[in-house]
Amino acid sequence: MRFAVGIQRLIPFLGYHHVLMILIAIAIVLLSLLLAGCSSSSPLIPGIFLISLYYQHYTPIYDPTQVDPGVTAAIANIVGGAQLEVRVGYFGICVNPDGGSFLCSNNATSLAEQISVDQDPLNLIWVANTFKDNVVFPYLLIVAIILAFVCFLLLATFPGWHEETDARTGSDVDIKPFPSRPVSQIALALIFISSVFVLVSVLWQHTASVAASQVAQDLGNGSVKSGVGTSAMVLGWFGFGLLVVVTIGLLVMILSIRLLDKLADE
């Protein structure tokens, strides 16, 4: 009951910019989780990955464009009973050698030293590390998070509700001044640039992951499967969506204040 009363007292003083700050904070958390994928063996972290490669025997796909369809049998003989799975994140790689728990590290060499030849006969760890080092580019996301955080700090400077005494009636009234126009415009520019950076990063991530996953599976036709991380895609696109909402919200606020100023001048 006391909690409900406290919330009711808080809601009137919850400003428009506070809602935008909450959305930015959620977006920053989601994008940070995306960057942290496969960086440690902590619960849920290995489940956030860009692509996964794993050994699994299945019926090979035959196509007239294959010069040597029989190579699939040779690959199957090399793979044998291997069941290793490799997952790739922005800053780390997770390896599950035998269906048990994942081993995660940002150093692929240390992971490879813990795996026998029979567990990874086609060097999937090396393939995954090549993808992480040469294809994945996390720095746009990092810059986007920094810009979003600066925008968060600027929004925190916006004036909130406070009480003033009405000169006519002598009673206390709640007043909320308009935020500074230059600060609002800077915040809008920062969150817009952040949104663009996240869009480019997520599109890059999506395209590169799908392409690399399909190529790796085709090369290991009949013996290697691959997949794209759904959780990473959701985190990236959802974070982008929240930043777009904040951008639109700030733009609407600035235009509304400008319109009110014109009406007041008239």
C-alpha cells in the first residue's frame, strides 16, 4: 500500500525527459549485453552470439554446380564423431567440446590448446576466430553507447517540477520551465548519430553473420552446421528501435517548445 502511494506521488513529477532517459538506459543495457556476448562463461552470456558452428552429420546437399560431390564423404570421414560447437561474439569465443558446459575466452589460442584434434578436425575454432578478428567490427556500437550516455547526462540537466508561490493568489503552484534549447538540440544530434551508428552496426552484424554462417555450412556440407544468434539480433534491433523512439521523442519535444514560444510571442 505504501509503495502504491509512493508511486502515485512520484508520477506527477515524472517528466517527459525522464521517460526518454529510461528508454536510453534500457537501450544502453541491451547494446552492452550484445557486446558482452561470449566474453565469459557466466550464465546466459554464451547464449548471446553472432554465429555458431558445430559438427553434425546430415544428408549432404547435392547440386549440379558441385565439381566433386564426393568430397562430402571425405569430410565426413575426417570429422568422425566430433560434436564440438563454437560460438562467436564481438569480443570472445565460446567452445563446447563434448555437449557439456561452454569454455569462453577472448583468446582463441588458449581455447584451441584445450581441444584435441579429434574434437575439432576441421579447425572450426580457427574459422570462428578469423570471423571475429576480420569481419566483426564492434567499435561503432561502442561509440554509439558513449553518445547515448552523453545524451542521457544532458537530459538529466533538464529542469524538473518545483513549487513557486503565485503572486496573485499566494498559493503554491507546480512549475516546470522549458529546457535549454541548445542543450536539447545537442542531445537530439547525439542520439540521432548514435541511432545511425547502431543501425549500421546491426545491419553489418546481420549481413555478415548470415553470409559467414551459410558459407561455412556449405563448405562442411553434410558434416558442419551453422546458425545465426537470435538473441544477438533481438538485442541489436530492439536497442536500435529504442534509440529511434528517443530521437523522435526529442524532436517532437523541441518542435512543440518552438511552437509554444511562437504562440506566446503572439
